[in-house]
Amino acid sequence: MRADNVTIHPWWLRGAHWANALAVLVLATSGWRIYNASPLFKFAVPSAMTLGGWLGGALQWHFAAMWLLIANGVFYLLINFASGRLRRHFFPLPPRQLMNDLGAAFRGKLAHADPRHYNTVQRAAYLFVMADRTTAKRCWPMRFARSASHRAALSCSVP
């Protein structure tokens, strides 16, 4: 019996998800090393489960993974827009169907028979993450605000 070789998602989408998985793994393991460097906490993550070797090395790994995550997010957004996949797979998002699927998810009865089609809960989650990443890029300068008035001037409210 021959199994059908059906591609469910394009190569670039699978690659983007694997890049995210790698970035999150590096963020977690280097973050544990950064956590271990703090004298405030009595518990320490075993060194064999951390990345970086020392605080400076862990910070470098952590920032490199952050940039991988940002670059991958920009790539994902651009290719979704350019290919029309965003419109085809994520819209429309009917509120009534979203509420029905959300209720089914909370009851543990959300069907997902065809992995090529997202249910409305999945579409809403992906759209939320895309909007959140876009908003985060606009709010990023607030991290460097020197005072409350400076933060107010850099307000990141989304129009």
C-alpha cells in the first residue's frame, strides 16, 4: 500500500515554524543561565540545561535568538502578505463562528479534521500574534524612555 505524499503546508512555513522553535529553545536555555546569575534567587537551574557558559555568553545567545525571532516574524508576515496566504487562510473571521469554536475548545470538543484548514480559534490566535508583533515593533522605543514624560511622548497606542 502506497502512502500519498501530500504537502499540507509550504516549505517556507514549516521552516519558519522550526526557526521559531529553535529561537524559543535558545531563549529559554540562555534565559536560565541569566536567571542563575542573579543573587536574588536561591534556586538554580542545572548548568547542563543552560546555554552560554557565563552571563556575558548567555546574554549574547539570548540577543541572537531575539533577532532570529524578529527576522523570522518579519519574513513570515511579508511572505504571507505577498503570497495572498494571509487573506486566503485567515479571513473572514466571523464573530459568531469564533464564539462557537471558542466554546467548543473550552469543552474539549473543537474539531480539527483537516490540518490544511484553520478553525476560527486558530485564525484568531495567529492574527493576534501577528498584530502583537507589529504593535511590539512600534512600541519598542519605549524601552529606552528615560522618564515618565519621555514614555508619554513615545506612546505606542495603536490608531
